Amino acid sequence: MRLLDTITHKLKSFHGDPPPYAILSHRWRENEVTFQDLQTSDPSSLEGYDKITKTCSISAAAGLEYAWIDSCCIDKTNSTELSEAINSMYRWYQEATICYAYLADVSNTVRIASSFLEGEALEDLTEEYLWRSEWFARGWTLQELIAPSVVIFLDRDWDEVGTKLSLRRSVSRITGIPESILEGTDVESASVAQRMSWAAGRTTTNVEDEAYCLMGLFGVHMPLLYGEGVNAFFPPTRRDIEGLDRLQLVPWQGVGRHRAAERHA
């Protein structure tokens, strides 16, 4: 596992148990800094480097020496490394000290409103702004919401909006995920069909990722088969998830029943 030093912004590899680290959950943009970019003489001049700077800064402020960002901590040109990383992703988020969920499309309105609103009024306003965020409609962010024990939501200015725990009622209404799961109840307490339903209406850039982004929710490990389409997921899951019926996948592929899906109707 590679981690970013939050002071030097240099990558360091760890074998075995890594030190405490923060982890970033975010919506990818075209200008993300990659592993290869960090090997250049002056990566700080690259467009998109600000995301690394901000992540390291808030992580260091929280007392953490290391941070992990998927866009630059994985060498995606190495297919073996990429496969191992995707199979380990859920565990990495689960073991992070803090997960920062960066919502680039949420303005600072909520933070400003918190100075004069409180209670239900502030909760309703916050929920409305969260509901609009693309972060809640992406496939990979599902496990990034569920796996970590601590998730801190940040607006586009990198200011805190709230946490998974403090906003659990709103997040539950937006995603369809029960509050108990957001509070830390084992995800395996939910049925296969229920877990699949949480993914309804979520999208990924690659069709295969519609399946791969769910592997951690079911404890499935499998080689990546990009180019095979989403059907590449079915044979391994039949073998690895005891009692799984293909009909149970319908909520995942159909129209979502929660607000994240309704937004795209």
C-alpha cells in the first residue's frame, strides 16, 4: 500500500500493516494527478495538484502523517497492482482513521447558514444540498460511505459540512441505507437484495465497475475482467456469495427507489 506523506507529499510504500492514515473519497475529474505525475520533477505545478495539497493539509491538521488518494497512490498502468488494489479497496477504507468525502459541487451555503440556522431548518437545508451532489450518485462512493467508521463531508472549499454520524438521517433518506448501517452495524446484517438496492441509480464510468465497486460489500475477491461487460461479475458472485439468486440483482440494475436515483429520472 502506498501512502502520501502529508508534509512532503511524497509517496511511501508499506508492506504489512500501514501506519494510521486518512483516505479521500471524491468524484474524479479529468485533471486528476496520477501516480506517474508524482514521479515528475515538479508535480505541484500540475493542474489538479490542489486536491493533494488540501487532502494532506487537513489530514496533517488531524494529526495524521499519511493520506491515501486513489488517483495517485495506485499505478493504474500496472494491471496486477490495479486488480489487487480494487480487491483491497473496501478494507483500505474500512481501516482508515478518517475518510474525507470531498463534495466539489456543494457550495459553502451550508457552512454560512449554520451561523444563523439550527435544528430542523439547518438539517433540511443541508440535506437539500447533499441531495444535489453527484457524489451520492456514483458507484464507487457507496463502499466509501459504508466502509469507514468516520466520514467527514467537505464542501467545495474543503470546509466541513458534517459527518456520516451527525448527518445520518439525511444521508439515509438520500441513499436508502438504514441509519443503523451508517452508525456502524455490520453490513452483512443486510440481505443481498437490500445491499444491491443501495446501488440502484448509481453510475460508473466503466460498465464493469458497476460490478467491481460492489465487491467489498459482499466480501468478494476476483480478478478484473475489463472488456467483458457487467456480466463478467455473475459467475464469480454465484460461486462466492452463497445462495445469491440472479433475480436479486434486479434492484441494482433497475430504477432506484431512493432520492439518489430519483434525481436522474
